[in-house]
Amino acid sequence: MAYDASAPVELVWAPQAGPQHAYVTCPIFEVGYGGARGGGKTDGSLGEWIIHEARYGKHARGLFIRRKLVDLEDTIARAKDLFRPLGARWREQKSEFAFPSGATVRFRYLERDEDAQNYQGHSYTRVYVEEMAQFASPDPINKLKATLRSPHGVPCGFRATFNPGGPGHGWVKARYVDPGPWTIVRETFKNPFTNQDIVESRIFIPAKLSDNPQLLVNDPMYVARLQQAGSKALVRAWLLGDWDIIEGAFFDRWSATRNVARHFAPPQHWLRFGSFDWGSAKPYSYGLWAVASEDAPFVSQTGEPMILPRGGLYRYRENYGMQPGKPNEGLKLSAEQVAHAILLVEAGEKIDYRVGDPAIFAENGGPSIGERMAREKVLFRPADNKRVASKGAVGGWDQMRDRIDGEADERPMLVSSELCKDFNRTLPSLQHDTHRAEDVDSDGEDHAPDEGRYACMSRPWVKPLPGRPAPRDRWRPERQDESWRTV
């Protein structure tokens, strides 16, 4: 029987009032919909497709993406509940639904970022990415956006759903959450053929469990089960969609209440040094640190009086080589250009020493990055790059964790100025490596934390045992090997 677009269709789903309704009716090209669990995000995406297919019929082409196959199975099961009453047929081999109108929507998973390359040449009018924070980098997502095109003039759109946490927490938060809910962000691109400006817009729609009253009616015990599922941080993130609380964070003791200070200038007599992690396609990171010569009071970012103990590290300035508004994407500067940027950061400072990523001293048929920077009067000594402790050796992440924890709640041994926004943004969102729990997931944006690790390893500190006096910083300038100063 021929498809009749005017035939009445059984109402199988309707959006709930509030954010879900706004999500399915939003005309903006890129929509991020996220926050708490149980906020109706999957239903919102499936319902948005139903509306899109009903409007554009055979010219509608959709793609649903999840990170893992096991997660995709739940989405497909729910799609069958909603699509089959509309006459859609599930094609198992193609992993797609075919609608009577001729429209199709595919369901795929991207376990590897490289798999996004397989979609070059595809054309879709809707791309939906679910649980987007499971992607450590936006690179595969950006490749999928390139498939959004229609030879028939159908308005194309990108839709993403996400919860707090996951390896991509940092970049997702920076792109969608930080600009503010319901805020339209516009990006301008230049058309190389017409030289005209092209403007693309995106918006973040927050989702909370309270936005899904139907779930609470159908399953009144859902909230109780969430509250029993994990820590207070996890429950708060799941119930309220709090993006400042990260369950499963590698540095779970990091807190703006303890470790982020309202900016203050370090006293002149404090020792100062720099730490550096190289990057070109990815961001480079350079941090300036001061070592407290005595117990020093400070005020935390949230207003609490705190103490930085003698020997504590204070990160008071940074230079992070990131494309504006594009987390984990570097500036692609030369070694000489980065050296000049470092000198600008250090202007007016007396820097006692610098430690740098050991990779900058590698020679590959020419002068190393470290040598090229030294020619510009920026000299480094190789940092201790031990990430994880082994055979009695101190691990860099353990050093950072101990300093973050400090001597007591009100006496952290590592404090960062509120001005060091990229360090403060990326360190709390680091996740455990799924194959090596004592290490961080290096797919995340770890460049500033890496150079912070180099800083900590340049000044080893031992956390005091209960009832014993705190060990002091044992670094002495006269004991350092000065051979690194000459090239």
C-alpha cells in the first residue's frame, strides 16, 4: 500500500512540558540536553526524530550514536516501543528502522574514535549522540557533524545528550554547560567560496529528574535506588545534574573549597619555578609556582579561611595553549613561539628553575624542542616523568594526590589561584584509566595536570603520619645539578 502522509497516526508519545518539550521543538542547529539521570533524554531524542520524520518524510535521514554496544541495546529497545506503532520496520542486519514514508534512522556505536572516519560520504539530516561525555575528545563528534547535509533542502540538526562525569566531562562542560543554560552561543565561519560569514548556533538545555514526573509516577522507588547507588557526590550529580561534582574523579579530594584560592601575589621571598608540558596539535601548558617559606593564610574561592603550610605549592599563573573555546585543541605554535609566550608570562619574575616534559629533549634528526627553546633563553631541566609508583619509586600522581589532600582539611599542600582556569578546569575532571586504575585516562585533557605532576615531582613531599611532625621541603638550590642550564 502506498504511503499516505495525510493518514491519521496513532499518538504513541508526547513530550513532557518543560525542558523535554523545548528540546524536541528547538529550531537551533546544535542542541545539548543534559544533566541528571532519568531526565527523559533518550525519549526526547527518539521523540524529536518522530517529529522530524513526520515533517520531512522520505528525505529524513537519521543517525543515533552511542559509545558502547551494550548502551545502544537499551536505546534500540525503547525505539522499538515508539517506532513500531508508526509502521517502522527494524532491519537487524543494517541496524536501522525503515519508516513507511521512506525515511530511515540508523543506530551505531563508536567504541574507537577512528571509526568516525567510516562515515565520510554519508548524508544525514539528524545526528543524535547519546551520553556524549563518554567520548574523551570532541574529534569523532566533529567528524560526524560533517555528515549533516541534505540535497533536498531539509534543515539539518545535531542533538546531544549527556550526564556529568566520564572521560569527556571537561570538554562537554566547557562547550555546553559553562556558557549557561538556555544561552544561545553563535560561532561564525567564513565560506571560502563566497567569502560570506556562516553563523552556527548552539544551546544547552538542562535536564533534571524533576523534569520527568511520569517516571516518578511509574517508578516511585527510582529516587531511593539512586540514593543507594553510590557516594553523595554521585547521588547529587545524578539527581540534580551538578557538573561541579564528578563521580569517579581520579583526584576525588580536589575541592574549590580547599584547593582553589582567591588570587594573591606570592611574597617576594618565596622561591618560584615553572613547569611545562609540550603540545602543538594538543595544548601546551606552562605553570608558575611559588613555594611557601612559612605557613601562609589565604582565602579559598568559596570564601573559607585556609592555611598553605610551609613547603606548600601555590600555582599563581599559567599559560595554556588552547584554541579559544575548543578544549583539547592546540594552537600549533612552534617551539620558538611557545618560548616567547613563556617569557611574557614570566615578565617581572625571578624564576629559580624550570622543569619540562622529558619528551622535549628527544632529537629526531635536528635540534630538540628543548634546545630550540633554550636558544630563546627559556631553559628546562628534564622533569621526573614517573606517573605511577613502582618498586619503591615515588609516583607523580601519588605526589599530587598527597599534596592535594595536604596535612588537614584546612591545610592543603597544593593550592591553585582562581586565575589558573585551565588547571582548575581539567584536573578535577580526570578519570581513572579503565585498564590501569592507578593511572589517569590519558585520552582526557591531561596537559595542565601533567605539568602539575612535574612540579610536584621536582619537590617531593611525604604526607605526615598521624601523631608525627610534618616533613619539610628538603630542596636546596646548591644541591641541584646545574648542568641543565647550558646547551
